[in-house]
Amino acid sequence: MKFRPLHDRVLVRRITAQEKTAGGIIIPDTAQEKPQEGEVLAVGAGTINEKGEVRPLDVKAGDRILFGKWSGTEVKIDGEELLIMKESDVMGIVENATPAAKAA
């Protein structure tokens, strides 16, 4: 099934959290919190302002984002658990800068 969010909504897949701490302690599934990082799968066309113009969203499919703990609505599409949330629930885009890019 294909899914296209409407207006300022985005479809997000949670990125699974690490099951070990930095010290090597394994965290059981029951003690893990749901990840607050995800990958944007699809975005709506944007919001409509007072003049009737569509303002496109800042996020796009493929972006890695951070969002609030209680953000979005959980849905199941094609057997996969995903989130639908408004763009305003997204706190930011995670940039993957390489060490060479940081030096430049």
C-alpha cells in the first residue's frame, strides 16, 4: 500500500535504539524507551497560509529527525509500525557530517 500524508504531516519510521550501553550492559526490551529518532518516509505538500499559498515543509523523505517522546500517532501500514506526526512535532534534522566536512 502506498501512503501519502496530507498537508503538514510526515510519515516516520522509528530508528531502533542501541541494546547495549557504552559500558557493555545489555538493556532488556522491557526497560528500553521508544526511540525519539526516526527516518522520514513521506511528507505532505505543506501548509496553506492566509494568502492561500502552499508553504512546503522543511523536512523531506530520507531525513533523519528527532521528535518528542509523545509525538505522533502510531499506525500500522503493511505490517510495519510507523508514526504520523505534524511537522511542528519535529525538533530537528540530524546531520551526518564527516570529519573531512567539519574541517572544511
